[in-house]
Amino acid sequence: MSIQTILNRRFVFSIALVCASHGLAQESTSTPTATPSPYSAQTLTELKQLQQAALASDYAYRQVAHLSNNIGPRLTGSAQAQKAVEYVAAELKALGLEVQLEKVTVPHWVRGEETAALVEYPGMAEKTTQKIILTALGGSVATPASGLTAEVIVVRNFDELQSLGREKVAGKIVLFDYHFDKLMAVQGHGGEAYGEAVRYRGDGPSAAGKLGAVAALIRSVGGAEYRLPHTGQTNYAKDAPRIPAAAVTAEDADLLASLVPQGPVRMRLLLTPQQLPDAVSYNVIGDLKGSEHPEEVVIVSGHLDSWDLGTGAIDDGAGVAVSMQAANLIQQLHLRPKRTLRVVAWMNEENGLAGGKAYAEDHANDVANHFAAMETDGGAGHPLGINYSTKETKGLLEPVAKILQDSGAGILNFAEFAGGADLGPMTKLGVPGFSPIQDNRTYFHYHHTAADTLDKIVPRELAENAAVVAVTAYALANLEQPLPR
Ligand SMILES: [Zn+2]
């Protein structure tokens, strides 16, 4: 999940978990007999079959296990990203889907060395240094090859930086010590906590650069301890000098915030990332053709690229895996959707959104045939229900929510930007967006860190997500009427 995702979806995750165990669906099921059901009796039976099959299957888990353990980190432009494209294409073909690779031109940034140490600070023992744990932000420029050494200043937010002015900032390393709101996250509002803090990752380096800083550090955007740095893309402003940018761990941010008021603190910083020429990559598209309206498409998707520190299990191998599972289950049960089910594994969500943008451009003449689009990009935590982007859709989803309530996923939540970052360009054009509502209370502990690994996924919860995606997508593909848009 990227900055764009979060800024677009600040409220998607705002479901209070306290009301999660029993959804709203059961209260609203007494449809007057005069109103025709939006689903045929056969479709409703098939939805229940899909749900049960999803909960009993380990296919999605095997897919995310392969992506994260066998292929590994899949940063855009890397050999592993290419391998993942080939793997998913081959799997979808094996399921009997019509598979296309749609070309995407992507940025190719590679991480290099990243080390830092305090070389002067109050109380320092002679001839020692103190190690600082950090990681370069995606897109960061390098320091000089021999590193740079400068005094560190600490600000809590943009206002504090501005109040210091150029005189106190020029020549310094600026640390933005903005705290991720852990309380908000444990209350189920992790997305909003992330949205607040991630502004410093996106805009901090340019704000500091404009005032003459030589490098920018942020306090890692995430909820856990364990001294883990969290990477993620930074966005240099066109009118600002590009300065090296990294995230220090929360613990190292606390250390700096404690030492700096006591006296001068100087840091030696070495970052050697490289921005290589743009590369060619692909969105992987697999179609399961509809029986009645093959030209109309329901997308199920996740993003195939990941950050490079971990193995991209929760962000977002899980989203790709549950999307593949939707097609797998429909095939296994010998069902046939009325509209085409299109599985998409997006490329470059994390550092550019090139895949989502290219798709919207390439399919600009076909937007009207995009009936609905789903993306799963919030980890693999227990799903509570469905986010939907068009208010009038709620009534049409109620029979689906009633079925999903059996696995605790019966909540229907209106979220204007439901659907995910890759779908942003399509939902902006009016395509209704959907996503599972996911329990993200621990998601931001591991997000964009070396600890985004397979063990963070609970197989049962992944299967529950697959059930939500398969049931929702199949219901939309078989809906007896148009969706409001
Ligand atoms: Zn993601």
C-alpha cells in the first residue's frame, strides 16, 4: 500500500472493530416480496458454494507462499518482479483463463548501502560512535560516495521546521519526528494513523531541502517496536533540491530526540541508491469469459510488486493470491459467471502507480464495460465485510453480506475511494470500486519492513479474505441489473 492509496482511502479502514463481530447485514434482510432479488436463486446457491470452498481451500496460501518465499521481494524493475509476472501468468493460464501481459513502463530504483552513525553527541566516549538504524526511502538520491557528516536537528512537524527557517536548517540533517498514532491503530483506525504520518515520508525531504538541509530523515511510519525501519516512496517536489532521504527506526528517532536538546549531535550518513533507466514490465491480466455479457468486466486484483526489504507477503502477495483464488474456485466448482471475471496483478503500485495508470489509458475506450472493480491491498487480516464506492449499491450488496456474515464479514461500508490505489484512475472515471474491509490492527507493524514475510499471514484469515473476494466478485458478475455509477 502506497501514499496514494492511503491519501485516497483515509476512511476506508475506519471501521471500529468493537462492532465487528456481528455485522449489519442480518438486520436488513427482510426484502419485500414484491421487489425482485438482484440475484437468481441459483446465483445465491453458487455464492454459498464459493464461500464454503474458499474457506476449505489452501490455494491462496500456496500462491502467496510461492510469491513471498520462492520468488521473494518484487520491487518494480527487479528480476524477481519479472519472475513474478511470469509465474502469475502461467498459473492463470493453467486455470484456463485467457491471459495477456499488458506493457507498463516503470521506474527502476535500487537500494544500495545504507549506514549511519553518530560521530559526536553529548556524553560520547572518546573514539566511539553510535550506530543508527535506518533505510533509504524509495526514490531517494544518494549521498556523496564517501557519505556526508552534518549536525542533526529534530522537528516534530512541518510547522516546527518552518519556524526554524533557513538559517537554522541550512547545512543540517533534519529529522521529522512525527509519531505514528499507535492508539488509533489498535482501535482499528490504522489507515488514518498512517495517512497522518506518511505525509512526512512523501513531502518531508523536499520541505527540508527547500530550506537548505543536506539530508532528511523521518521517524518510521508504523506501529511496532523491534527497531525496524519502514521504507516507502518519497516524492521530491519539482521546485526543491533533491536531498538524500531515509527512515530511522522509532527507537533511533527517540534517541536523537533525547540527545539533540543536550548539545550538538553530528551524524555520518551513507546512502548509495541508484535510479536506473526506466524498465519494461507488465500488468498480468487473466480473463474468465462471461457467459451472457462477455464484454462486461468485473476486476479482482492485488499488486504484484512489493518493497524490497521483506518478501511482500502482506503487501501485497496476499491481494494477488486471493484474486487468483476467485478464478480458481469458480473453475473448480464448474461455475460460469455471466460477466467476465478479470484477474489483474498490478505492477508498480508502491513507487509510481504506473500499472494502474497504464491500464486506465489502454482501456480508456472501454470504461463503460468495466462493470465493477475490486482490489485487496490491506494485508491478510480477518475481513469484516465489503467497502463499496457508490452509495446506491448498498441494497444490492445486502444478500451478499448476509452470506458473508457466516464468516464474520457481513459489514457493508460506504467508502468513496473503495477499490485501492491501482484502481484509482478507473474509479475516478466512474467504475464502481470494492475492497474487503480488513482488520489492520497489526498490518502497520510490518508494512514496508523486513518483517513483511509469510509467517504474518494466518491461513484461515487469508481464506476468509478469499471468500469475500470470490463471493463479492461472482455476485457482481451475475447481478441481474446494472450497478449505479
Ligand atoms: Zn500495497
